[in-house]
Amino acid sequence: MTDNMFCDLKTGVCGPANEEETNGLIDFAPQMPKMTLYYVTDPICSHCWALEPVLGRFIRQYGQYFNVTIAMGGLLPSWHGFGDRANGIQKPSDVAGHWREVGEHSRMPIDGSVWLDNPLQSSFPPSRVFKVIQNKHAGKEQEFLRKAREQLFAFNENIAEDLTMIRLVDEIGLDGKAIVDEAATEAAQDLLEEDFALASRLGVRGFPTIILMNEENKGVKIVGAQALDTYVKGLESVLKQKPTPAEVPALADWFSGKEHLFAKEIEVMYDLQPDQTEAFITAQLSGRPHRVQQVLGELYI
């Protein structure tokens, strides 16, 4: 009989142990608990759209340190009694000019004429769709939010209309009609109210707001669309050590062909100047099906 015998804790069977089970190296160093990144946002928040390039890179390079929780903030319940005096917004048509300014400044394309042609009456319908997907198909809600924002900001579509929401949900591989119908229920509104309560507990007063919080409920709050270094420094302050970034993905791995990627996103991800972007795309996606197009003067693939 071999001397190297053991009883398997999982199976209860005793017998010879193999080399891997007896002679493996073990790391007894405590594992660093992951923090939570709370992202409080709204489907129609223009500054959240402007943040997409920086937030995308931050999560890809530093997401190993935190779990992401996206919460809806309820930017536009309805136009009844709504007013944003700071930005001179009292009615739908007032939004168009503000959005165009955000688009020009951020270079994330924003048309804005939806507010003149077919204005949204509330941001709650797509927010409830987001919550239903998040509740029942965790992981797919971010796909919906991204598609909704592309169609709203760059392609000028009213994402609060049932037919549009159904199509967008269908495009991410779910049953659009069933989910949009469920999003019209009181239960879906309850889910949305839970997010509003979370945002209130976190002290959120505007969008976008990013909160990085550790397991001791201590963290940092970053308000507005800020530079990448701001988020990295925020993470460092919570970690109390310098975080190590992961490599950015190759463009061929990032671009699946099912989404749009805009020039500003590509520039931020790869530290490019605007005049380098098109040549970079051509070189990186050589042999891959793709189309380089323009919207509102900005390249996208």
C-alpha cells in the first residue's frame, strides 16, 4: 500500500492522493476584498454620455478592484413642474441647445433635435426597462443602456416610446415586448424607487455620480464627467495604495461588430490624437469586417 493516502472531504472516499493534491503551492496572503463602484445615472443624462469614453477605460483597466452597480437616478419624471434654471431649461425645446453644447465640448456626438421633433416626456420608461432587465437578466442591462443612449444622443431617437424600447431589447437578445410590458407595472416602478432611495442614501444630487466604497462603507464620491486621472486617484485614496492597471484590450478584441464605437472612445482608450484615429482603426481592424462612418462630424465604427 502506498504511504500517500488521504480521505477526500468532498466525496468521503479514502485512497491514494495525486501529486497536485499533496504538493501544490498555496498562497495564504489575505485576498483584498472588492470594493463597489456605484454609478448613479439616467438614460437621458447628456453628461453621462460624455463620460462614456473615460468610464469605459477606467472600468476595463481597474475593474479588478471593484464590482459595478448601476443605479437609475430619475432625471425627468415628467415635464409637469420640471425646471433646470441653472441650464435655462423649462421645456423640451430648451434641451436641444444644451445637449449640442455638451456634444461639441465632449466630442461624444449629440444631435439634440429629438427635443424639437419628438420630445421625450419622461426618462422613467427606459429606466424601468433597465431595472426589469437588471432584475431578471443581470449583465444585459448595461447593453440596453448603451444601445438606448446611442440611439438617443447620436441618432436622435425617442427611447421612451414603447416600439423603440421593444426593438432595443430585442437587439440584445431578450423578449422586448414582454420586458416593456413588465416595465409598465407597479412592480417595475418599485424597483426604480429602490434605486432612488439608494441614490438618496449615497447623497447623490446630480448625474453622473461615481462612488467608490469599500466594505467598511468608506469611500470617495466623484461628481460630473471628469478626467481619467480623477477616478484613478479616487480609487487610490480608497485602496490606500497605488492601483495597478490592466492592459487595455486590443481594438479587434474590444470591437465585436455588434456595437458602435465613437472616435472619442477610441482616442481615450488608446491615448490617440484625433488625426491618428482613422489610420489606427484601419491598421487594427485590417481583415475584420467593419465600416468607418461619420455622424455629426465624428467618426465611428
